[in-house]
Amino acid sequence: MFNRARRTIRFALTLLLIGFAAFAVVGLWEHYMVAPWTRDGQVRVQVADIAPQVPGQVVELLVQDNQFVHKGDLLYVIDKGDYKVALDLAKADVASKAADLEVKKNENERRRKLTDLSASVEEKQIYEGYYSVAEAAYQTALANLEQAKLNMQRTEVRSTVNGFVTNLLLRVGDYANKGSPNIAIVDSDSYWVNGYFEETKLGSFQVGDAAEVELMGLKDKLAGHVESITRGISSPNATVSTQGLPAVEAVYTWVRLAQRIPVRIKIDSVPPTITLAAGLTATVIVTPSAAPTPTALSEIRSFGNFIKDR
């Protein structure tokens, strides 16, 4: 009787341990293989490359490295000397062309009012042509004046975004080339997180689902949501090798690593204790809302069927 009870207890304990083990296996499978989370995340940001629209020597620099600037703030000033001369010349040219236009207009009006006996039709057409040419020259002078004014304004280079001046190497006395970036500004309004999710987890969430971002070494977390899912990544098998042939990588039948797809996480709120910087390592955890999540048991069955087919 005692031995029978002892065997029953042993059997029950064995079943209990098996149950706990199965529960632990299912839980670990759900957590690592199915749950939509990844440690492979990174903070990203847009960077505005500021380039002058007119060339010249930098005569005044008004910002420092890592300084916060607002959109429209003055960053540096280019020597205005040549552009002031060009503006004065354009103003003088406008005045000259305006005076010439007035003369040609009066001459044309006088000829137009004369009879054909006093002035021939050909002469009237000639003076009308003089007037048209003078009017076109005046309009050209006005356009040149506007361009000169615009160039003068462009000697003051301003920020195009709100953000932080980064890696500032520009100094007073440097020559600024037209169209060549010389100041980089991290756009503080453009931070986002890229979470690189395994392809086996993409079906467990959808765009709009809430996301939580944990930054390495920081206690507080970022709140956000799934903004978009990348629709394509480069394929190493598409690379062209010698003789124009495709370079196809070897595939190992029993080792098939899931591809990682970038998922863009929009940051909704940032705790005041966190200083965001592009490149920070992040863990991204998505909370699915309505998307169906595959169960661990179905995954195990699929894996079992795969083994059976082999």
C-alpha cells in the first residue's frame, strides 16, 4: 500500500515536472521565436547639410559645435564686398535703362502722332522697335537687380531646420564654395528608431501598433508606434560577378537564418532624462493590437513537419 502511494506520488511529480518543462519551453519559444521584439535596433536621424548658394570667404561665424539652432538662425556670413558692388552696378544699370526707355518712349510717341507726310511708316516702325528694345533692356536690368539683391541676401547663410550643429570644422577665413556643404545640422524633429525584425516575426504586428524602445544603459523608455515596414532590402545573389554572371551564395540546408527587415518606429514621446543621439543601440518591443499572432505550438508543429519531410 505504501509502495503504491509512493509510486503514485512519483508519477504525479514526474507529470508535474514535465508540465513545467513544457510550459517553460513554450514560453521560451513564444518569447524568442514568436514575440515581436528585437535587440537589433538603432536610433536614426535626418541630417541637413548646409551649403552656401554663393561663393566667398567666411568673415563671421556665429555658431559653435553641438550648439542648438532654430530654423532661420544665422550660421555664418560670407564677405559682402563683391556682392555690394554688383548690387550698386545693377541699381545704376536700372537707372540708366529707365532713362533710355523714357527717351525711346517719348520719341516713339512723337513719331506715332505725326502724319504719314511728316514721318514715313518705316520711320515709325523703326522708332517703335527702338522703344521695344529699350523696354526689354529695362526689364533685363530689373531682373539683374533682383538677382543682385538675392545674392546679397545669400551671403548670410541660415539654418534650414531646428537641430544641433554637429562636427563643426568651418572657421572664419575659410572659403565657402557654392553648393559645397560645410555645416551639418542634426534635425532634432526627425528622430526615429529602426528595428531590424526577423522575417518570421513580421506577421505578428502591423503598422500603427504601439512600440516601446529601450536604449542601452538607460532606465527610462521611449514610447512610439510602428510607422512603416521596409518593402525591400538588397540581395547578395543579385550581385554581378565575372563575365556578367550572377554571384550566388551557397545555402546550407540545415542552417537557414531568418532575414532581418527594417521596421521604422516613430517616436511619440521622449522622457526628459534621455538625450537622443543617432546611432544609439535600442531594443524594440511591439505590442500587437489586432494582428493575429501565431502560437508557439503551431510553430513547433511546423518544425516537426519540416523534420518529418526531411
